[in-house]
Amino acid sequence: MFLVQYSGLNQLPFDPANNNEPLQFGSTSGPLVTEGLIENGGESSKKRKRTNAPSADNSRTLNVDSTAMTLPMSDPTAWATAMNNLGMAPLGIAGQPILPDFDPALGMMTGIPPITPMMPGLGIVPPPIPPDMPVVKEIIHCKSCTLFPPNPNLPPPATRERPPGCKTVFVGGLPENGTEPIIVEVFEQCGEIIAIRKSKKNFCHIRFAEEYMVDKALYLSGYRIRLGSSTDKKDTGRLHVDFAQARDDLYEWECKQRMLAREERHRRRMEEERLRPPSPPPVVHYSDHECSIVAEKLKDDSKFSEAVQTLLTWIERGEVNRRSANNFYSMIQSANSHVRRLVNEKAAHEKDMEEAKEKFKQALSGILIQFEQIVAVYHSASKQKAWDHFTKAQRKNISVWCKQAEEIRNIHNDELMGIRREEEMEMSDDEIEETTETKETEESALVSQAEALKEENDSLRWQLDAYRNEVELLKQEQGKAHREDDPNKEQQLKLLQQALQGMQQHLLKVQEEYKRKEAELEKIKDDKLQVEKMLENLKEKESCASRLCASSQDSDYPLEKTLNSCPIKSEREALLVGIISTFLHVHPFGASIEYICSYLHRLDNKICTSDVECLMSRLQHTFKQEMTGVGASLEKRWKFCGFEGLKLT
């Protein structure tokens, strides 16, 4: 067994996961010092050292500038020797080498990773191992002990559930003679150790500086440890490494979680502040200088909205007083001057909208004309003289295209008719609104006049009561007063009586005017009711006219001509045509008039055979009469030809 001897167990000064520099390989000129054990049956093994000279065949060494540690070389007989030293039979199939594909020139096995995460001096987190890649644990040599890997065929050692923020491991199965320096020597390879609590019962707890170091320590679970070269039972043991729950770990983890929660809250608060709409700019306080600036801004169209907001804020704050009233009135007047501009802008936008609507309507009508032309092309191609020259596939495509074009044409036609209908409704609504608005304004004016007259009447009545009270008081004083004051009292009484008579006359006039206004108001209310009834009648007539327009929208002739030229004169005849068409469509070879009437008599006994025959004869493109049979079996049969008649019309 060939081993490389290193001094020390400290970590490498670089991180192999992030280091891209090539490793320095070289041969040593000095002797190679190795350790081994030879065990024969039940005899005790003896420790010995030997010095081998380097050979060109199978002795090459790896020089790494590091502190003291022990790294095994992959010898073909290393695994078997380790198993013999532990008193276990080497596992393998008879006739096959245990370590195949060994390349002595490289000092490693092909197909098996030569460097394990637990190599002394590699301070990295063990990378995830693919499930299809074999994991081989190698022998680990320390200064005062040796670790032998477990049987690879055995299942991995069981572990408990990992506590949150775990940095502490439980290590059991320690040798009885194991000391704390030996434990530090073994587990210091996994990372920085903060504390060790060793028990007298061959177990201890180790707390590391970081969480990832616990994963590296778990890698040693299942290894057999031997102190020195002794085979005494007190110097050997099987390590069992598992997660341990510690209050310090949980406290640090909770502190970290609280810190992360604070950072998350801070991040969300910053995000909310970033997405919050900006606050409106502060409005300056009122002064004569600021008032002049705002007045100039009110005259500018581009700065009008900002200046109006400032003016509104000043008025709401109560900055208007007797000294500043003129300034505020001039600013309000400037704001009022923009009303005409806004009305003109609105009218311009409405004009643009109407022009856009007109352009859209014209474009839509042009599209409809083109659709009509395309449908006419399909219909002409479907006629007999051109239809017979097309193949079956071409006919199918033409019929499909024709159907699609007709559907699209109908959709656009409905859209255009809807636009026209909306325009007509808007025009009628505008007229109705104008009439109602004029009536409402007149009515509101009369109501306001009546209310003003009521208030004036009440005030005059109150004044009359006041004068009456004064007259009564004067009469009482007159009886008590002396005769010397009689001429003055009589004059005052005369004046008061004249004033009272004038007030009474004015009151009578006001009452008459009030009654006249009330009569006019009643008359206007009656007129309003009549107008509303007329509007309802007009709406009903408009709805009837719209229905008639919808029923005759496919025809371009006036309503009177369509009624005179239409072969179907009533809704009953239309129902009969639909029922007869359905009946004859089920009988492709035709049916006699008696057969048809017998079917119709089941629905209505009042149907006459002559009326049915007359109706069918009027519809030449829908029904046709043919003679079938020979001799005595000769009879007239009616057939449905609506599909051919549709193409002809």
C-alpha cells in the first residue's frame, strides 16, 4: 500500500472550486515513508516502517504546497489491504480484480473520482454526486489516527431530520481512549470548530462555524477509526455522525430569519415608495408678487391648468379678503375667458370625430360593394353553362368561398345598417331633447317667478301685520294723551291709514298676479303631458318603421312597390310556405296536392286546397309542378325547387 505523507491538517490557501490554475505534479527524489499493517489470521499485527526507492514503474508521488496532512494514493491493493487490517474479507467477484482499470502512470483509477470532498485541506462544500456515478470513500490518514471507509455495498447511515440552522453535530462511536485533540484533528478538516463538548460515554457534540461544514462532517459517518497502529478494542470504534439540536443554532437561525424579514419588509417598502404616484407640488402662499405671476400664467394656455389649481387652493384657504378681492376677481375673469377656447376645442374634436365616422362609413360601403361584386362572380360561376366545366374539387372550393363571402358581406351590411340606425336615433333623440329642454326651461322660469311672488306676498303680509300693531298702539296712546297733541296724532293716523290702504292694494295686485301665474303653470303642465303622449306615439311609430325597414333591408324599392309585388301577402301564407317547403324537402320525388293538404289539415282544418295550390303556383322559383306516371297512373306532383330558384334569382 503506497501512501503520500503530509504534515498537518489545515485547509488549503485556495478554493479548488474557484481555482483555475493547474495543479503542480512532480516526482520526489527522497524516500517515501508509508505506514501499513500486516495481519495473518489471529496473530497480532505489528507496526513497521520501510523505505522504498522511487521507481519508474509504479512509484510516483504528488507534491502539493500545503501544511501537514495525509492523502492516500490509489493502489490496486489498497482496498484489500484495508479490509484485511480491519479483519474483514475483501469483497469482489472471483477471477476479477477489485480495482479495475488502474493506471499506474497517473496514480488514480479511471472512472472513479480520485479526489473526495473530505480530502484533508479542501475547505469546500461537497458537490452533489450524480446518482449513476459510483461514490468510493477512501482511507483517511491523520497524525494520530487512521479512518477506514465503510463497506460501499451497505446502505448509507440513517440520520435524523435536520433542525433549522443546524451547525452542531453529534459524534458517537468514539474509541474509549480517544481524546479531544484527536477529535479536533479528525473534524478540523471539515471546517472551523467553535466548541466541543465531550462526554465520558464515547460521544461528543461539535459546533462548527458555518452550516455547510455539518454536511462535510456527515461524510465521515460510518468510518472506522483506529488510534495509531494499535488493534486494541479501546483504540478502535465506528463513527456515527448525525445532526444535533442546539439552542444557540436555533437562536442564530431565528435572528437570521428576522434579519431577512426586516430586509424583505424594507425592500417592499422601498418598492411601494418607488411605485407610489408622486405628490402634487406644494402651492405657494398668497402674496401680491405671486398673484401677478399666477395672473400671467392664467393668460397662457399651456400653464392654465397649473395656475387654476393654485387659484383654487388660495380661494379654499380663505385668502380672499376686502384688500385682495379685486385681484381675485381679475384672476377669475381670466379663467372665465378660457371657456370659449375650450368650447371651440371641443367643437373641433367633435368635427374631427364626425369626419372620421364619415370616412369609416364610406370605406365600409366601398368594401360592401366589392363584396357584392365577388358574390356576383361566385353566383355567375355557379350557373349551369360555367359550372359543368369545373372539376368536383373546384366546385367545392367555389361553393365554400361563396358561402364565406356571403357571411362576411351580411356581417358588414348589418354593421353599416346599425351605424345608420344609430345616427337616425341620435337625430331623433336630439330633437326630442331640444323640445323637452325648452319646455323644462319655460316651466322652471314660471316656477321661479311663482316662488318669488310667494315670498313677496309673505313679506307684504308681515309688513301689514306690523303696521296694524303700530296702529293699535297709537290708538291706545291717543286715549291717554292730552288734547294738545290731537292735530299731530290725527295726521299720523291719516298717514298710517293711507300707507295701510296702499299696502292692501299692492297685496291684492300681488295675489291676482299669483293666481294668474298659477293658472299659466297648470296650463303648461297640461301641455307637457300632451307633448309626452305625442312623444310616446312618435317612439312607437319609429319602432314600427324600424321593424319594417329591417324586414325590407335587402330590397332597394319603396315599401308600397314591395307590398304590391310580393307573392306572399300575409304572415299565414309565409308559415304555409315554410311548412310546405319542409314537407316537400323530405319527399324529393314530389307529392300530390291532396297529399300535401292532408298533411296541412292535421295542423289546421280551415286550410283550403285551392288556396294552397294558388299560393304554390305564385311561387314559381320555390315550387314546380311535374307530371309523373304513364297512362292511368298519370298524376300531377309538386316538387321543392327553392335551392335552384335561389341561384336563378
